[in-house]
Amino acid sequence: MPNIIQLTHVHKAYTLGQLKQPVLHDISLTISSGEFVAIVGPSGNGKSTLLNLLTGIDRPCRGEVLVNGSALHRLREEQLSIWRGAHVGIVFQFFQLLPSLNLLQNILLPMDFVGKLPKRERLERARYLLNLVGLDEQAKQLPGQVSGGQQQRAAIARALANDPALIVADEPTGNLDSATADAVFALFSALQQQGKTLVIVTHNEDLAQSASRRIAIHAGRIHDDQYLSNTK
């Protein structure tokens, strides 16, 4: 399968006052289209920073970040915003659904922002995605009127709104009970079977074993990279 992600000698440091705090050191990594990758490791070792580089939320200090054919380290901020909306779906730990919009409206919003689909098709797709994650009966509910697990499933549906090739998630099950977390990872596995590429940061080693590949980050470096027995 072709590579959808290629990082080459990536370094990242943050400036704290007059000091620079290194976070990622010489990361080189390729991920093929259709992989389900779990990134694990202790807190503060660079996992979320790595995701931010893959989505263009952050930039490397040195090195190259190529995602789905685009060199993110060369794009301007306005270009990155447009690229992100069309090519990547992001699932956050704390859902980040707009509280004043119902679930259906939350899923429509990224479609309206990007304009990738004709207007007449957006409502039908939003309803399809809610059905995909088992929330068709909650379409008119506000985020605060449904459970945390339902909010996370709605956030996954929103991430799929513009049919992105890549889905990234930062601790998507961190606020969920174990049964709901299992259900969310099962949904991720189903999305992989549909051809999506997923890169998930998680502290849960048991859930990480549901992925097709496990990458361990320690002290800002790739400590271990292994393909698991459930690789497609």
C-alpha cells in the first residue's frame, strides 16, 4: 500500500522563556494507507506533539512532514486550515462538540466549512454518519443531553464528515468507561476495514492491541515499532 504519512528526521522543541525544551528527536516514520496505528508511551514524551505535526496544528523545527501528498511543513497557516478540513478528521479526548448545536448540526458544520460536498448532499451524509455510529435516534439532542460515550461517537462521526483519508485521535477513550472504550475501538477497527487510515494516541495497552501496529514513544524518540497479529 502507498504511504499516506512520511516523517523524515523531524525535530520539535518548544520555547519556554529563554530556554528551548526538546520534545521530539529525529523522528523518521512512514505509515501506509489503511493502517490502524496506536501510539503509546508515558505522558510528556511527545505523543500528542506527534499528532499535532500530522494534522498541521504544529510545525517541526527541522525535518519534513508529508501527509496524503502534501508537505505540511511548507504550507502557510491559511493553507493548512483548508487542507486539514478536507483531508484529516480529528477526534479529541474531550469531544469538543459545540454545546449549542445538536448532534446533527455538529456533523454538518465541517461540511459547510469546507464545501467539499454539494449542499443538497450534506444533510443525507450527516444522517448516514449518525446511523453509522448508532446515534440516528439522538440526532436532535444537544451534546449535554447525551452520555460521554455518545458524545465521543458523535465526535467520530464529525471527524468523518468530509470523508478524510486520515483519522487521528488523541486519547479518545480517556474519559470513557471500559465497555464504552471497547465499543469506540471496535468502531475504529471497522473504519480501518473500510479503508481509512487511523493514528490513535492511547495510554490503554489493552486497547492498543486492537490496532494493526503499535508504536511506543519514549523521551521523544521511537522506542519500539511492531506490527500486531491482527494486521489486515
